[in-house]
Amino acid sequence: MKLDYLYEALLFVVLILLQVLVFNQISVFGFATPFLYIYFLVKLPMGRNVFYVIIMGFLMGFIIDVFLNTPGINAAATTLVAAMRRPLLRLFFTREEFENFIPSIYVAMGPFIRYTVIMVLIHQMVLLGLETFSLFNLNILLLRLVSSVVLTLILLFALDSFVYKKLVSD
């Protein structure tokens, strides 16, 4: 059990560092920016306490906001996604044992893809909506939304398959 929390803490720190130091420097055609740090919320075990998930989501977003000098945008987006995580898990996964089940692309491919797409879409809509705070350039906002969601999903699925294969081979 303590090993799970140690793994989560390591994942938390690594994803924050990757987001701040690497992924925020990436801007594909000036529109798409990957937000890989949401992987932490996607991969938490189903049985985690709701308040723990919400606090960790807020803390992750807050730390990224501090490093990127954004006024609470990431904290708001990750807190909302963390709060919606449990209902989304129950919607897409029909597991009886919720305690130790960790969503993965190899365990339940279809439900995991749907769950991850909805989580990333909600996160990006809140994040980009708060960042823009206007519907003046709706075409550009939609282009940024779609391109960031697609890029983030590609990286999330690649990371999930890499981490799962690494855990299985060890």
C-alpha cells in the first residue's frame, strides 16, 4: 500500500517537472500544446478517496500555475476534472472491485479510451476557456481545443502503453 503512494508521489513530481520544463515549451503550429500532467489523475486507482483526488488535482494545478505564472487556470481545470473523475469511472468501467483497479489501455481498451478522452476534453475546455475568457475568436479557440486534445491524447496513450509494458517487464 505504501509503495502505491510512493509511486503516485514520484509520478506527481515527474509529471509536473515534465510539464513545466518540456511540454509547455512545445507549441505545434502555435495552436497545440500537450498537457500531459493530467495523466496523474487518469491513472489513480479507482478506490482512492474523493477528497484525496480533489486535493491532489488542485495541488498539481496550483504548482503548475505557480511555475507558469498563470492565475489559477490549471488549478481550476484539474480540480474540476478530479471532482468529475469518480462519476466518469463508474460510467465507463463496470468493475465490482473499485479499490485497487487502475484504469489502463491494456486492461479495458474501449472504456479507458472513452474515459480518457472525456477527462482530457473537460480539462482542455476549462483550461482554454478560462485562458481565452472570450468567444471573440471562436474558430481559433476551437482549433486550439481540438489540436491540444488530440496531441495530449496521443502522448497519454503512448505514455500509458510505455509505463504498462515497463511495469510488466520488471
